[in-house]
Amino acid sequence: MSHRDQIFQGIRQAITALPERAAYPDYDTAAVTTPRWLPAAEENETLFRKRLTGTGGFFFESPADCAAWLKKDGAKSVYLAPEVAHLAADFAAHLEVVPAYTRDAVDRIDAAVTVAHGAIAESGTVILTDSGTPDRLAALAPWWHIAVVPRTGLVRTIGEAIAALPADPGIVWVTGPSKTADVEGILIQGVHGPGRQGSFFL
Amino acid sequence: MAHQKIDTYAATLNPEVRQAVRSNSAAGTEKRYEVLGSDFGNPDPLRKLAGAIKQHTIEHLDQYLEQAERSLTANGVKVHFAVSTQDARQAVLDILQQTGCRKVVKSKSMISEEIHLNDFLEENGVESVETDLGEYIIQIDHDHPSHIVKPILHKNRRDIAKSFEREGLGDYNDDPETITRRARAFLRQKYLQADAAVTGANFVVAESGRMVLVTNEGNSRFCLAGTRVHIALIGVEKLVPHDRDLAVFLNLLARSATGQQLTVYTEFLSGAALPAQPSGPREMHVVFVDNGRVDTLASNCREILRCIRCGACMNVCPVYRQASGHAYRSVYPGPLGAVLSPMLAGKGFAQLGDLPKASSLCGACNEVCPVDIPIPDLLLKLRNRAKEEHLPSPGSPPMGGFALLATAPMLWRTAMHAGIALDLTPKGLIPVPALQEWLKIRTLPAWRGGKFRSWYKNRPAQGKDRQP
């Protein structure tokens, strides 16, 4: 008997022996998963900014603000994804702009600006997809990663984002900078991914 | 007097380690409590809902596993099944050999710990590198994780600095930031050189074949950006029926594990990377592993299969805090491990049959569990099983004499009257080792035997009491 058949046979034997089986519970996602502090009136944009900052991330009013901050924080070079290539002038004023991201550039390019599919306001999360991100590495390997959020892609809650998961094989939600507390419980940012995670709206 | 094995281990624990384990797990419990409380007030409805979804899933596992297999296959994923530890290791090795992979990077996965995958791959000429910072340190130290979420809870920065120095990752430096930067620089080369990534999965959705993988460090994302083949080792119980259920579980997992609203990187994978995507696996394999889970499903402890591996039960457990994870002598420590480890051991139950006794049955593990597993009930069932299988029970006083008295009313009455003799006997002369052990730290009160018995016999009948 194949491993598959052996496993299924074992499961069926175990289950048919049960006197009764638990039914799938009926529930309303918003009713059970919405945090009670979620302000009813606050706009998604304001909420996203607040929550992103709460996770250790940075929010910028404009591409020019972002570029100036990158320079001030120590970045020298920045890769701009094709979708934001039109912002090159803003960034070129402060940094060397690199037009292409390649595998051998992992340690050479300091910062990357890519475009998110959307964002979740209640958690300050940006949603990246395989189809929307030019290179998985570009959004991960640099010390500074800026995910530009299209206002139309902003949803309010985790539940809404789950209900609207795009048809893409590689979706990643990023909530703040890469983190660890493995060494004596001390929080360190920038383990394998970016040490600085930021966003602005477009 | 003989002690339980877990007590014997705890007694040898370095006081510094005990302090670290205790304060770190207590901090984890505090954070969880604060976050769940401020976000949901009473988190019980959410916990109980999550538990009900998982219980439904495991009780319809044949249906959901088949559906998951169909969905994954439709997404272009190759699905494999493995019954035992050996089968699971071999399945991974076969995939690696068929795809010509010699170097592997691994993202933390408890199931790969269960099957000791790294050692097996190394023996077969495959380099396998753990990429979670804690797991990497465990690997270079040839050690074992002592917590399922915080694997190096038992190590301090000086231990780690020595290990890094030994491995040639720079001069001795015990600054946690420096340690992290050195690991970052070293491991990113490993991601880029590796052929394949081996990961676990936190959830697999039956209806869509979506697999969810969470990490804070971003290591699993880097594994899946640097390599060309992805192999996910997944326990057959990791399923949830629908995409919408992920909202329930993701709202609980990080809050319960680390007190975060969400883990930093939450990946939803439904196959290899898009062809237009320059980085990421070109093929994806899922190995569904049994390794004792099907037997657990058939047992009276099947509720343990709801577990989503958050670690909240070990953080809150007074026994875990005192004994640390290695005291459990298995991959899964704490209250979860005290149930799951003996169950997964199958024929080796006798070797771990003492673990269910490592609990005061205080019930804290049940209260914090995001899927509401009745762990104390399961511990009692396993204690019963250990008794039925006549496993030795060190640390328990012999109960034969008491059993005889308690089942013979005449003898009991005589003993109650004769007990007064205890008051007249010098206690140090009573030749019962268990009693002498007990007396080292306690004193016996004066004998009052028989009082309850005579009160009970002479009490007014209840009916009379109620009359006006």
C-alpha cells in the first residue's frame, strides 16, 4: 500500500469510529476579529500611518520627504522599481538611482522603492505580490525598503484583506522591519530583511 | 526517594538558565495577556471559535486532506505523503536528488526537528543550513531547541558569542546587535548559494491550496527568494477548511506567541513563483507527514492536533518555567509536549509516559491556548494510560496500604482509632522512607482521625433541617 493510501486509511478508520463529529462553526469574521479599539470614524489613511509607525516603520508625506530621509539615515544608492521610475528626479536629488536590481547587487544597493498591491490599515501592513513586485529580493535584501502604497489598495482590517486575497502565488504581508528577540529576548531590527521599512501613498 | 525524571533534570539546571527561562516566559505571558486584553477584551469567544474550526477540521480530515491535495495539485504543486520519520526524510532527499540540489537553506520547522532532517541530509552529502537566528545557533552548537518559538531561551549572549568565535564569524563579541549583523552577513550568502529551501507551514487551506508561513526575521522569505526548489514539510493536521478561517487564526497566532498583532512576514503561497518573477522557486513540493498524527487522531487525545504551535502554554506553565524545555526530552516541551510527545512516540510511549505527570493540573495552559485545547484533561487521560500499561511511577508514594484501608470499612475504623498512637510515637523512628522524606520539611499535626466519620454518622438528616 502506498504511503498516501496508508495515511488515508488510518484517518478514515479513526474518524468512522467517532460517535459524532464537530460541525463547522458559523461566524461573522468582522464581529470576532475586529479589535475593540479600532476607531469607527478614523480614516484608513490616518490609521495606516499610525499603525505603521507603531510597528517600527516610517511613513512619509511625499516621495521627496522619503528621499531626503533615506539620505539622512545613511543610504547612498536606491533602486526604483519600473512603476515608480517617474519619481527618479525626487530621489536623484539625494541618492544615486539604480535602474535595475540584480542578484549580485544584494549587498551593493542600499535601498529599494517598490510598489505594494495594497495595505492593511489596522496593522500597518503592506501587501506585496509576485506580479506587482519586480524582484522578491529587491523588497527584502536592502537595509531600507520603501513600499509605495496605492490609495485604492488600502483596506481596513486583516479580515477584509483575507477576504480580498489576490490570485497570486506569492503574496507577502510585511508588518514593520525584520525583527528578532532570539538573543536574551532583546529586540533587534534588520535580521535578514530590511532594518528600515517605510511607505508613502501614491 | 526516587524523583520524576523532569525533577531530576530541573535540579541540575544552571541557576542562570533557570532565571532566564523563567523571566523570558513570564514576559511572554504578560505581553500576550496585555495585547489580547486590550484588543479583544475577552479573547475567549475567538479562542473557542478557533478551537471549534480546528476540531471540525481534524474530525473531517479525510475530506480536507483530499481537498488540499487536489487544490495544491491544481496550483502546480507536487504532493507527497510520508508515514514515518524515515519516509519523510527519504521523501525530501529523493526530491533533492531528482532536482540536482546539493545545498539547502532551512526555515524553522518543528516537523523537521521531529525527523532530525539536518543530520540525515548531511550524512547524505547535502549541506543544510538553518536560517532562523536561534535555530542557526542551535545547529552550530549541535544542541536542541528548548522552546518551540524561542529556541535558544536557554542560552545567553556570552554562550552565543563563544560559538560565533569558534565558527569563524569574527572575534568574541557578545553585543546582541553585532551577533545579529554577523549572522545577517553570513546567512545571506547561504541563501544565494543554496539550490533548495526546506520550510514548514503554519496553515494550509484545503479549498484554495494556499499555504501560510510566518516569520519575524524574514528568513523564510529569503529562502524563497534565493532558491529554485521549495520543499514544505507539513503535518497532516495543519489544514484549515477555508481562506476566511485564516483571519481567525492569524489574529490569534502572533498575539499568543509573541504579543504582536501580526508576525512581520506573513506569506501566502500557492505554488512556485510566477514565471515573470526573477527570484523564487521554479517548483514547489509539499510532503504531508503522519509520523504518529494519525494514531493520535484515533486516540482519546485527538484535541492536541488542534495545536497551532504558538508556545503560549509553555510560557505560562509553572513546571516549564522551573525545568526549561530540555527537561521534556523531546522536540515539543511544556504542556503541549507533555501530551504530544508521548503520543507521537507511538511504540515509544513508555519512554515518555512520565511527562503527563509533569503538571500540577493548574489549568493555565488551557486558559491561554488559542485553540482552547483541554490540556489538563488530556494529561489525565495519559496518566491513566501510563497506569494501565503499568509504567513505573517514580515520585509517587506507594498507595497499596491506603487502597486496602479505603476499601475495607472495618479496617478503616480500626485504623482511625489506632492512629492516636502516632501522637505518642517519636516520628523519627517510623520506618517509612516516604514519611521521613516528607517530615524533613513538614511537621505532622496532632491526630484527629475519625472526627469526620463520627460527624457524618451523627449529623441531622437533611429532610429534618429543612422543616420550618
